[in-house]
Amino acid sequence: MDNLTNSSDDFAKMRDGYDLPVYGLATGTFYYLHVPALFCILCSLTCVFIAIIMSFRQKDYKTFFSWTKSERFVVYLAICDGGFNTFHSMDHMQYALTQDHVRPIELCEFYGFMLAEFVAAQILMVNVVAINAFMLMVFRKNLNFGKNDWRLLVWTFGLPFVASTVVAVTGQLGPNGSSCFFDGVKADVANIAFTTVPLLLVLIVNIVMYAITLYRIKVETNSLQLGLKTKHASRKSKRAAKNMSMFVAAFFIQWGPLGIFGIWYLIGDERPLVLFHIVTDFSNIGGCLNLCVYLIIRHTNSENRNKAEGTQFDSNEIKGIGSTAITASNQNIFTTC
């Protein structure tokens, strides 16, 4: 985040982010920013490890690409959150310990590069999740990610890598007063083009598709005019769409405040400090949200399996009773004869 306390005259004289004052030192709010952020990051990283361990304990890693899309998305998003939290904890920790910008510049640029990579990857990943849920419910089509998800991985990790490399080579990465990301002085345009505008667009698109998807789920849940096979296929599509919609909802919670912050930035009004702290904390809890989504999906899948097994048991029991009755009836006939 860029520094919020500089006058326009002072800002015009600055050459790069190292000329910015370290956020909070002059006002006594320095540790109110970094300590809660580090706590959120630690909780998020813990949840990332729990989600990954539980995922691979439940299923064989050798069959990973045959898992359901929701189960694979849990792992992919955990990787995004884990990477983001790991490198963000390093720059927050260095700020907290030194009460100064991260030095040397190359180290700060490296942190900024990794943050840009994992933030952009997560934004694109969740957008794909929203599109897939939308396509399932509206057009009855399941997106094909290619063998071993290569299309998905190239889009969500490859494109951000290329874009991050471009901004790094052009000197747009550096300190912004509170962390290492886009340089707080030189990279205003790059910050808007790389994060603010794409994030707002993805949030808006996701909201629209999320609303349409939920509406279609509600309509089909209330519909009583579907055939048996259609009902079965529709039930599977709804379950998959609901699972994916939870990822989108978690994305709103994590990055929604940053979207509001970005709108404030584009308008040009002074941004509230409270919102700045909310953005800092909420952007660091992605691992916790992802774990919650995973646990809900796991619980739902377990309930569905139990219902299916119960239905199968009841069906077999009915067949057994019917067969016994027929046999007894035949025996009575033979006895009477």
C-alpha cells in the first residue's frame, strides 16, 4: 500500500519509494499495522498447511488430476495463499525488526515480484472458478483445463510471471512505505494497471456471474419438471457450482476491501486509515478462508456419500423383502397343490 500521509509537494520531490517515510513511525501506529498483519499471516500459513495435508491424506497424490475440480482448486489456492503469505511475512518482519524500508533494493524487488506473482495468480484462479461455475449452471458446459490442467496453470501462473517480469525489469517494484510491492513513488500507473483495475474488473465480473449462478441453482432446486436422468445430472452440476461459488465468496471477503480501497484511490479522495488497516489484515487471511471452504466441501461430500449409501441400502433391502415374499408365496402355492 502507498503511504497515506505525504503532502503533494513532498511527494513531487521524491525519486523512489525509499524517500517515503516508513508508515506509522511518526504517528505511533507502526506496530498496529505490522503486528496484526504478521498474526494474520501466521494463521493463514497454518491453515494452508492443514488444507494441503488433509487434501493429500484423504486422496492419493498420484491421482491428483483425477480429483474433482473443487478439490484441485483447494490445493491451487492454498499454493497461492502460501506463496503470498511466505514472502509477505518476510517483508513485514524486516520492517518490524528494523523500522526501516527493506534493503538492499534487490531484496525488496524480489519480495515485490513474488507478491505480484501470487496475488495475480489468485485473482485469475478465482475468476476461472467463477466462470466454470457459471458455465456449468447456465450452459451445462464444464471447462476443459487440458491434460494435467496445463491450460489453467499457464493462464493463472504463467501470465502473472510474464507481467511481473516486465514490471521488475522496468524498475516498478520497490518499497511503498509499509511493504515491498509496487514502488510507492515511481509505480502509480503500473500499480493501477496491474492490481487496481484488474482486481475491480474481476470483482465486478465475479459478482455478476456469482449472482446468476446462485439464481440458476435456486431455480433448478425449486423445479419439479425434470426427468430422473436430468435431475441426477442437474444435482451434480448444482453441487459443483455451489462448491465453486464458495471460493468466489471467500475471494470477496479477502480482496473486497482492497477493491474499495482502489476505488477511493482512483477517485482521488483521502483514504481512511481504518480501511487501510482492514485491507492489510483481510488480504492476509486467504489461507484461513480457503481452509473453511475445504472443510465445508469435505463435509458436504461426506453427507452426500452417506445419503447415497443409505439410498442404495434401502433399495437393496426392499429388493430383498420383495424376493423373500415371492419365494414364500411360491412355496405356499406348491404346498397347497
